[in-house]
Amino acid sequence: MYRAGPRCSWPGFDSCSRPFTACLSRLFSPVSYLSLTRCRQHRWRCAEVTFTCSDGPLCQHWISSIREQLATITSRPKHLLVYINPYGGKRQGKRIYEQKVAPLFAQAGVSTHVIVTEYANHARDHLKTEAELEKFDGVVCVGGDGMFSEIIHGLIWRTQIDNGVDPNCPDETLSGCSLRIGIIPAGSTDCICFATVGTNDPVTSALHIIVGDSQPMDVCSVHHNNTFLRYSVSLLGYGFYGDVLTDSERKRWMGPARYDLSGLKMFLTHHYYEGTVSYLPARGIIGTPRDAARCRSGCVVCQHNGQLHSERAEKSDGEWRTIRGKFLAINAASMSCACPRSPKGLSPAAHLADGTTDLILVRKCSRFDFLRHLLRHTSKDDQFDLTFVEVHRVRRFRFMPRHCQSDSELELDLQENSKHQIFSQICRDHPACGCAPAYSSWNCDGEILTHTAIDVRVHCQLINLFARGIEEPPVFEDLTNPCAI
């Protein structure tokens, strides 16, 4: 990770001046360089600073020395593979890249190979089969969380195949991806970027890529009967959040407003689901889901638990625990899942790279109590301090719905339940009137899973992002020492 450059002691340079390890224009006098300045709300900006030197040979000496220093910084990428989703969000991905990101890459001397995706999963399929990954130092996606999901699915799958690992086996230890991933936010939801950088700003993300930051991140693999389904990096939600996603998919024409309408509708229907949750608790780690501390840049919890996980990789997983009951929601948060509309997120103390996920179980309760739980996502209250909510920090978990007999019967039930209307579903305890569905759907990072009975395993620090985690506010208050790029 490259931060601020050292104070310069070259001849003719004032040692009290700003650091200037930088990308220089090819000038002798005056000399210009680009510096990174931290702004409010975790944003970074690029500013040009110019100084003059009347001695031509001395100026050339400065430029040569700076270039030598830049050549030794191996963390900075030189060649990037860029995928642009022109349809995501407000269809501004291509414009954002061309106007805000590409000029910065050019100034920093970063070459790019750009692919504008033409259909769903274009980027995933290209990474799986065609991309010549050895030519690049990283992969960048311009789009929202869906585009990022495409990238990790293609890159992780390709890495496993190249290393002889069977992705369909839930007990396999996956190989880590060597290429870092950059996110240029340009979607309707950019939760991954917000949770790893602290802001959804394309320029800030581009500068993190140029500087060469690296932030490890856990990835959950989701399997059903020894068959791989999907990877997840943020939220796995069954019950309320699965129902909201399923209903909102029928209202895509409404845009982002569909989530509000579907959320209200699912709150009023108040479905609960019966099933069995089995999990492996994370043993010997530091930190709990109810800590006041948050995962931040240079997180000691991630460092400690990540090291502990690597040391115990070959040892027994431990003893499984089982919980049976009726649930309004079953959520697994591998990060805080914070976003501009929910600054705390579903699990405020969840960590990006500690090898665990926070399993949140919301048992059957009244609508009023469930509303209290939902409102605490936006308040300062402890959202787990409720009698009907329990949370466990786990390394692996499984879920089996009570009535699940076969995949064909499950799919038939889901189709039948989707035909019910909202006003026929509002009843207190869902008696044998047939209004309550037996199954929900899993919301996997905004995608609906095709199976309900799943096996989820956390893979510690499987991927790395061009990011450094959310920096503490005091870092942004010290604006007198910019980080040169």
C-alpha cells in the first residue's frame, strides 16, 4: 500500500515543502506533479502542484530520481482490464468512465483494455474463458453491485479451474485470486464500494486504483447438494429480504422506487418461515457482532483473525450447533452492508476480511416488534438488543426449510405462492387458509437463488480490492500533507 511519499532531501529542494513522489509532466522549468488530496466524506481529489527551478540540470535530476522511485513501487498497476456496463443504474457507466476515470488513468500512465458489455454475464463469461489475465495487473468494473458480482464470479471460477480446484465441492479450500479488483461506482446500488471506500464517488475509486491500494475481502460460497450456486460478498437474506427482492423483480420498470414499495408490501404481509439453521461458530477470534468498533482501514481484527484462520486451515472445523424455529428473516452479513440509506448497515460491526459472517436470526414476532428491528438499522441503538433477534459470528452455516422434500415440489410451491395478492395475505398468524407460503427465496447480493436448502462457507480473504477500507475521520482532517500519486 502506497501512501504519502517521504520528505525530499535532494539538492536545491526545500525540505519543508510538500512531498512530490509523483507522475510528472515532461517539463524542465517549471515542473508539475499531481497530488492526492483528501476531502470531506471520504472523498479524494487530484490537484496539480507546480514548482520552478532555474537550474536545468538540477530539474532533470529531480525528474530522473522521481521516475526511479516510481519504478520501485510494485503495488501500482500498469495494465488494467476494464469492463463497462452501459445499462446499469442510470445508464451513465460509459460517460462516467470516459469523462472522469480515463483521463486520470492516462495522466498516471496506466494502460487499459476496455470492454463494453453487451449482455448480462458478458464480463463473467469473458473472464471465465477468453481473458488473457497474465497480461494485466488488475480487473476494473464500471457499474453497480451486479457488475461487481459478475467480475468476482468470473475471476474466482477461472482461478479455481486454473489451479485444479473443484468449485462444486463445498469442502474444497479455494485458491485466492492474484489480480486485484477495482470498482468504479455507476449503478443504482453501489453498496460494495460504499462499504470498502466510504463513498460512492468514481474519482475517489479511480485514485485508489492508481495509488495501488489493496484491501482483502472474504467471499462466501453457496452450494446445494454439492452443486455450486453463487458467491456472495455482502448479504445472504432469506425471508423478508428474499421476499422483497422477489417481489421487486416484477417491478423493475419502477426503478429504485420498487424496493420501497416491495419492502412495504412484505412488511404488511408479515410472512414467517419454518426451518433449521446449523452453523459452525467462529472459535478463538477477537471481536463480536455487538462491538462498538467498526471495520476500518488497517483493521486489527481482520489481521488477527485472518492469520488465525490460515493457521487453523488444516484443523477440524469444530462442533456444529443447530437452531429450529419460525423466522421472519435469516440474514448472513459478510460486511456491514452499509449504504447511503442505511449508514450503519445490517451488521455494523461485521468485518471485511476476518473469515467470518454474521448470522442474524429474526424469530417470529409482531409487526410492531419487527418494525422496531428495521428502524434500528438507521438509528444508534443496538439492533440486536431485542428478545426475538439473535446473532452469531460463524465460519459456515446450513439452512433446511421444514417442508422441503424435493426441488420440483419447491419450485411448484414458489410459483403458486407468487400468484397470491397482497390483500389476501394480511392475516395475523397465517392459519390453514393457504395464504402463507411454505418457502421464501434467498437474496444473494441482489440475485435470487434457485434453491432454498443451502450450504454456505466463508473463504477468508479470497479476493483483493483496489481499496484500503474506510479511513477514520481524523485522516481527512489533516489536509496539509497530501498523498502524492
